Amino acid sequence: MNGLATATLLAKDGHEVTVLERDAASPPAPGAAWDDWERRGVNQFRLLHFLQPRWRQMVETEIPELASAMDAAGAARFNPLDLIPEEIIGPRRARDGECTALTARRPVAESASASVAEATPGVTVRRGVAIAGLDVGPPAAPGVVHIRGVITDTGETIPADLVVDTTGRRSPLPAWLEAAGARRPIEEEDDLGFQYYGRHFRSDDGSLPPLLAGVFQTYDSVSILTLPADNGTWGVGFTASAADTDLRRLKDNDVWTRAMRSYPLAAHWIDAEPLEDVTMMAKIPDRYRRFVIDGEPVATGIAAVGDSWACTNPSLGRGISIGLMHAVALRDMLRTDVVDDPVKLALRWDEVTEATVTPWYEATRTFDRHRLAEISAQIGGRPYETDDPTWEITKALLHASGADGDVLRGLLRFAGLLDTADEMLGQPGFLDKVIEVGGGWRDAPPLGPSRSELLEVVHA
């Protein structure tokens, strides 16, 4: 998704772009993508996906033909504020429409993205081409390796003025760089250990189930996702700790169904036709890479975009949206004079990355760390305690959003990548209201089964 978007943006700006995709199968039309397209190169291809409001906003501005293709493919335009009575959140406001997402199942969204990219003058997509390594040219600076292209697994060398890595969370770029004689980038990886158990469903009449809670709900030792998609479909899933051996039984359809039905705010989301058995994904750490060390790039002629730069826990649905922000930033940077100097380009790309998308990565990673620690405490039957006030505010914010329209709107804008945490909390009186309305979150009655009750269901 991010590679296709990057290619489209750069080609629309006048660059000649070649996309190399290791999976050989060409995408079918969006209407057939779910049933007919196999993408073995993307582990999460058939898992739950969500494209945030910021993604829609950028696509409508930067690649409007993709927004049109998504609409034509039956993508959902989804705004929680449209589904909540005014008696709860107050009258509609001018900016409420900005919280609308344009989202679809991954095969459908990627098929639409591919159709747009391949129709864009300047884009050439070569499928069935795997990369074996990087082609090295004369250094642009003493001691700094310069990348001038890639080498395929068949031995073909493909030259490029700039190689852009969008190979995703399992990107082998550090190993490629090291094999080319460059230093490995800085790499930080959290052993977060989330595990996902999800299914997709379809309604008979094309309508979505009633929204009784947020699309991301936290409970005792698990979280639940209820994500609208395309053509009257949606995804439902559990997020658990990979260390939680008791919940590995959720990969069984019957166990998964019994467990989901024990959550009153989510149970009705599975009263529909299931489109597949439970799909599972594990080993999903947060990981961050930086390609400038002590003021010097590890290599020139190459830029990492999206998950190949940094990847986060997918349960917050931010990866593709952050990746598009990153791609737009690359397009904008290549409009400046840094293109004439490979070293300046590499250093500037590091600065742009740190300013544009690293804050979003760090905010997501902070939530992930606390949530996994909270889950671990809940598995152990003890409350989670931390000295970090960020988590106290987060829990109060989540609790208050169910009772106050202002707080809900602020949370939706932050979750949808429309406002930063500082912009959200900096609104006059907002933090005071979060504390006032949400400060009693510890005393709130549970909205789902306790850990012991969940285990009884799972092991029944």
C-alpha cells in the first residue's frame, strides 16, 4: 500500500518510478480481490485493517483518483459521530466530517491502489521480481557507501537515482546495507508480543452493526477490534499477549465465537455471515530504525518509507496512514535542492522523518508498552501501576470519551492522526474536563467479562 502510494505521488510530480514487487500475481479488480488474490509477501494481507481519517484526508488532497477508486470499490466512509445521538454528544459541528474514514479490507484497498498506480504516467510495476541486494557505486562522501540501484535474485541490476524501500515491517534493509559495506542503521525493537485473532463478516443488507462502543475496546487482559470495511463487510478481532497461552485456543472458530459473544458491546458484530476461519498473526513488535549515526548517513542513495523505517502494533490501525504521511514528506523533500547532493538528501530525509512521523511512532509505542504491561498485570491478577502520568491521562481520556462529546471528538481526532496529543490536550479546558469526567475510571463497572470469566468461556 505504501509503496504504491509513494510511486503514485512521485510519478505525479514528474519522476520516473519503477516498482518492484516480489509476488508475481497481478491484482484482480477490487470486486474480486478478496476471493481471488493471494499475497504471500504480506503476512497481514487477510487480517483486519483500518485506514484512518488522516489517510482519507491526504488521499483526497494528494491522490484524488485513489479516493474515487476506493469509493467505486465499495469502501466504507465511516464516521462514529454520525452514529451517536445528539442527546449524547450535542449538535453536529463544522469539523465533525473530518473524522470520516475511507476504509476497506486490505485486498480491496490494495487492488484499488494498484489500479491507480499502474494507470499513472511514469509508474512501471514489475511483479515477480525479488531483491537480493543493493548495487554500490562510487562514494558520495569519504567512507559513506552510495547505493545506485538494486540487484534482483536473477542477477539483474536495476539502476536508480534513489532507491526507496517500502518492503514493510519485515524489511531486510539493515542486512542489505551491511552486505553492501555500509554500517547497520540504529535499530530499536520492543518485544511487545501482541497476538491477533480475527475474522471478517458480511451483512445481508449491506449495513453495519450498531456502534455501541469504540472500534478499539480494552478489557481485562484482551482488546477487541470492530472495524468497518467495504461492501457491507467488517472485521472483528481479539488482541492478546503472545505470552498468554490460555488464549491461544482463540484460533479455534468455536472458542473464538463463544468468547466474542461474552462481550455485550461487541457480540452483535458476529451476528452475520463469516467470510473465513479465524486468522492469527503473532510476532508483531514495535521497531524503529534511524539511518544517520553521529551526524553521518549510513549510506546515500536510499530512503526507507513507512514500516521499513518504523512499524507499530497494528491494533491502533495507524501503519498505512503514517506511511502515507511519510511518502508525502518524501515527495515534498524531493522538490528542494537536496536532490543535487546525495549526502544532503540523506541527512535532510533523517530530519524530515524525525519531525514528521517519529512523534506519531513514539506516541503509538508508548501506548503499546503500557497496554502490554497492563495486560500482563491483569493476567497475573493484579492492578497495573505506573509512575508515568501519560497512562493515567490515557485511561481517563478513554473513560471520559464515553460520556462527553468534547472529549470524544478530541480522542477521535487524535486516534485518527488529525491532531497530535499536544494539540488535543492543549484545547482550552480540555484536560480539566478529561480529569473531571474520566478521573474515576478505576471505579467504573466492567463492560465485559473478567479474566477468570473469560478463561471459563475459553476452556468450556
